[in-house]
Amino acid sequence: MELTKAQLAKYMDHTMLKPKATKEVIDQTIAEALEYNTTSVCVNPYWVKRVHEGLKDSSVNTCSVIGFPLGANATAIKVAETKQALADGADEIDMVINIGELKDDNDSFVQEDIQAVANACHEQGKLLKVIIEACLLTDDEKRRACRLTVAGGADFVKTSTGFSKWGAKVEDVKLMRETVGPDFKIKAAGGIHHKDEALAMIAAGANRLGVSASVQILSEFD
């Protein structure tokens, strides 16, 4: 698959989720997203207001993470965190599923957890992406997580937080695409550092990429 630099940038959520990120680092991330015209800047909830303010005169969205990176928060906390992020200016939310409950076959809880956050997002006309943390799941669990994401009313299913054993893998994106069908959206995230890796994820079925190496990847066009 061949894309132009500008086309590939529009697949990207330019991401800065490091705990040691300072105001300076966040502002640099905003500036990079504006320069390359990525789809969004993805940050931890604390930084949403600053990012929203920095992007206010642009078409770049503000994205934040919920229940991150473990997913083991009570649903009410995830919903409250979501509502706060939206109030602070988030356009998109990436939430982590309750991985333990998925592994315990408590599918009804996992779906209800997703649905509660999806409702909070959609009430404000915002997008929800659901992180399944594929590196911790069997293939059967990945398929179940994808189906529960669709049933829970989310807008995307996402491979990874980037904070566990490994991030996105092409084979996982392919499995997810086979599971959710041709129309539901997929985000690949974690460990994507080069243009060829990014293009491989898109070829496998990804509609969005979560990348902290956006500048490095897009610089490969120069």
C-alpha cells in the first residue's frame, strides 16, 4: 500500500502518554501534530485541557485514555473519568477493557463496562475506542473482546496500550478485521516506529494508528 505523507498522517493519533511528560513535552507534541496535521493528539487525562486549548484553531482532535493502562477500574470510575475528559475538551476516548473479567468469561460485565463509557461518549457526540490489550489474550479471547466491543456500541477496537508486553502486531489486526467485519473500525497502537510498519498495519485492516513516533515515521518520506 502506498500513501502520501499527508495521507499517512491522517491515520495517526500522535501520542504522548509517558508519565514523565512535562508541559514542554506536551506543547511539543501539540506543535508536531499541527505541523504534520495528524488526526489527533492522544494524552493522559490531566493534559486534555492544555491539548484542547493548543489545538482549538485546527482540525486536529484531542484524544485521551480512560482506565489506562490496566483497565481494572470500576465502571463508575471509568464513566466519571470519561465525563471529565470530555468536559475538558476531549473529542475521542480510548478505554481499556476489564481484562481479568474477560479472562473469567464474564462477557456480560465486559460489554456493560464498554457500553457505559460508550453512552457517556455518544451523549456528547464523541468517539470511543476500546483497547483489548491483545498481547495478554489468546486468539479466542481477542475474538470475544472484539465482539463485545461491537456489541457494547463502541466506534473502534484497539490492539494495545503500548504499556504491556508488546504492542500492535499485523496478525492481531488481521484477526480483529476478520472478527469485526469490513466496516467496524480498528486502531493499531504500540511499537509502530517505521513507515513500513505503519503501512503494514493499514494493509492488514487498521483505520487508525496510535504512534508516538509520528515525526520519525513521516520523516521517512523526506
